[in-house]
Amino acid sequence: MRALCWEGADALAVRQVPDPELRNTQDMIVRVRRSATCGADLPLLAGRTPYLAAGDVLGHEFLGEVVEVGPEVRRHRVADRVVVCSGIACGACWFCRQGLFACCDNGTTDAAAAESAWGQPTAGCYGHPGPLGGFGGSHAEYVRVPYADVGAFTVPDEVSDDRAVFASDAAPTGWLGTELGEVTPGDVVAVWGAGAVGQLTAGAALLRGADQVIVVDGHDDRLRMVERHVGAEPLDYRYVDVPAELRERSGGRGPDVCVEAVGMPAEPPGLLAGRLGGGTDRPLAVREAVHACRKGGTVVVLGTWTGFVDTFPLGAVMNKGLTVRSARQHGQRWIPMLLDRMARDELRTEHLATHHLPLERAPDGYALFRDRADGCVRAVFSP
């Protein structure tokens, strides 16, 4: 089959790789119909992950059609249209039983490396190397889906592919941000980053009844999307003192909930920080969110981080009495609900798929996405 493979730092190529096969009784094979780029891929492309090897297939946000099922798969049949959660979880370990699917004990192929980096293994992710999963990615014609009854969900007929593909990762991540922030009616919520996750976090906050939702970014096209498609307030950090402006818009207190949806930069300073590599990252948006949040409020870190950060304002966290929460998305908990909302037109995501390309042009799509060129929010590939 054809697949988008990593060939070295910032180098991608579409080439032939072996077709995936069923390996376990709970596996199924999905023919990909849509696969989207994600900001979590950019550090991989830049060569910041030492475990990534040339020839590894990238991609983790996808939707497709079932073509083969293992003997223990009960919820899916051949020809079903399914969206697959980007996080790989077994559904049976203690953490999965608590609904903490991103903390699964059995979702990675290299638990030892994950333990070295973080103290314990966590759930896997398609298109990421061993400590973060070790499973083939979705920028391909076919994908093997382990634990299929846990991580794949039938898409309602009335939901289009371009809408449903965002239920794989971006939409549940946005919903997670509001869950961790415990957003309730009347809250003022600020979101850093107007990419897909930031916009969907803002939309989720409005669905949960937030009184005011403000999205901070510095790209005109994305800020226009925030206003037009989400109904949130755009705030351009290029022209204002963000913490001061947020206090002005929230009665002098600051937002009740501040959500960072930017993540670590794709460029150096380092490889995976800490035990997997070296160096530290600079959490500029996290730092600003801590300073902007009202006393006693909550800061949620949604962006992808893999190791250590420096200049973290711990003193501000303690003295302001802030709650800081973070997680990878537990999509298995929320994807059915999100698909229902999509079917009822309460959640619309098609506008985020700004660029559609055939799989052969996936390297071009990633260049657009990485550089935020031509108004690219997400590039979506179709094999």
C-alpha cells in the first residue's frame, strides 16, 4: 500500500510499504477515507523524537471503512464507516475502567522507554514511535486498529467525512479542555491558540454555557474563523498586552479558566527532553496563561509536551492559588457524544479542513500546515 513516511528531519515521502495484517483477535483493518494533519506531528517531522525511524508511517487522526475484522470484534462489521480515536487503549486495565483511556497500561509497544521518560507507560497513538505507541500511522491506504471495539466508533449517516474526522482527536481534545477546566455557565474562558484544537475548545466552552470565550492568536485568518464559525471573541496578541486585556474583559479579575492549546514548538532547542533526550522547552503560552488567570482559577495545558520546560512560574501558581491540570484526550469517553452533537448540527467542524489533497501530495500538505501558509488550519488527505 501507499503511505506517508518520515525520511529524516523535515523530509517526507509517499512510498510503498507492506499492507497491515490482523495480529490479534481484537484487531481490525480500516481502509482510510480521510486522514488529517495535527500539530502534534510537527515535532516528529522536525526530528525531535529520537525513537522515530526512517520509513515510519505518520498520522493519527482518521476515518475509514472496515475491510477486515478479528474473531473477537463484536461492535463492527465489514463496510462500516468508523472514526477511530487517535489514542490506543485496551479498555480493560484499571485506568481504562476509570475512564482514563489516555493512561492505559497496554497501549504502547515500548513500555520500558515510556517508564524511563515518565515513570509509567501511557496509551499509544497512531503514527508515533514506541514510547508513544509504536503503531503504524493513518496517512496510508489501510490501518491496523488494535482493540477495535474500544477505539473505533460507527459514524451516523448524516455526518459527513469532513465533519466526522475531527471526532478522532481534535474535538475530544477540545472537550477535554473544558472538562479539566470544569467550565460551567457564567464562566469567562480564555484559549491560547486558534488552530483546530483551540477553536474546538472554545466551541465546547460555549456549548457548556460559558458566558464569554476569548481566543488568543496572532494569525488573521484563524481569528476570523474564531469569530465567524465558533462565535467566540478573537484577541490578537500582536497588538495588545494579553493579560491586561483579559482582565479588562473580565471585570478586572482575569478569566476563570485559561486553556493552552499551542503545544511545544516544532523547532529545537532539544530532542525529547529529560531521559529521552536533552534540553528544555519554553512554554510561552502556558506562562502567559498562568499570569493571566484569575486568582483561584484553573489553567489547563492541552498542547503536546514530552519532557521538561524551563521558566515555569511556579510561584505564581502557588501564590494565586491556581489549579493546573493536563492530560491527553480520553476520546473513547466522548466520541459517541460528539458524533451525536455533529449529527444534530450542534458541532460543526468542516471549516477546519481548509485543504484537501490526495495522499500523493501529503508532503505538500504538511509544508502548508507547518508554515500556516495559504490559510491552512488542517490539511486532510484522501488515499
